[in-house]
Amino acid sequence: MSKKLTAIDLFSGCGGFSYGFEQAGFQVVLGVDNTKTALETFAKNHKNSQTLLLDLHEDSAIEKAVEDSSKNFVAEPPDFNGSTTNVRIALETVARRAARTTAKKLGGGYPEDSWGKALQFLRSSGVIELSEEEILARVYSFISPGAHVPKGVTAEEWARLARTFGLSSAYFLLKKYEAS
């Protein structure tokens, strides 16, 4: 029994690229685009695929922030503060992108001037719950500049903890957004 290879189509439009993959024997599982009408057409053309309305233009900013965090962490000498700051930037970018795309999907906008307003908008739009908004806000504060480093914890341990919390929170928020 042979297993079909799977593919996702980024910037899918109506799915022409996906059609080519299907003709080559692939199973296209997801089409991603930032235009609702294009995704509606994609869904009609590819009934067994899921769609995701998402503006991918900011993904490179998220990827760069995560990559810079890693580089800061392993630099000689290590820049643990820079590493933590870049993780915070990645988390904030995920939240703002999710809020912007959700607002676009709902046919409106949201106040883009702060991280907190992005979280409030995501809660009021049903993407996250109040308790999740509170936890994400605490993680953001925890990994922000000037956060208290617990006594007996080294700078490296602190950076590892902050990176784990920040990246896990960004992943959680992305999964919640995708499920909404």
C-alpha cells in the first residue's frame, strides 16, 4: 500500500498550483491565502483540502525574530537579553498578525497600536478566552525587558525559560487562531 505525499499551498489563490500537485499524485491538505474570495474558489476546486485565511507577509518577521533569538543565545559571548527580546517580538508579531487577519475576515479592523489591544480583540472575536488572554499577557510581561529574574537562576537558565514560555505561547496562539 503506497502512501500519497502531502502538500500545502501557500499563497494558493484559487488553487492552480494545487491542481498541478494533485495531477502529480500529491494530496493537497491545505490552501493558505489572504483573500477570502480566492479561498472560497480554492475550497470548491479542492473539496478534500482545508483552507486558512492568513496574511503570510509577516511570517518572515516571525521567522527572523525566532532565528535571531537562537543566534543571540549561542553567540560568544551570549546575548541572553537579546535572545529573550527576540522571542517577545515573535510572540507579539503572531498576536498582531492573528488579530489583523481575523479583523479582515470579519470585515473590519482593530486598534493596532498595542499588543494588549491585539489580545483583547482576539478575545472579543472568540479566538481566545479571557483566561488565555490573561496567561498570554503574563507570559509577555514575564519575558519583557526589566522582568524580575528569580534569585538563584543564572542568566542562561532565565533565557532558556523565557524562550520556552515565549515560543510555546506563540505556538499556542497560532494553533488557537488556526482553529477559530
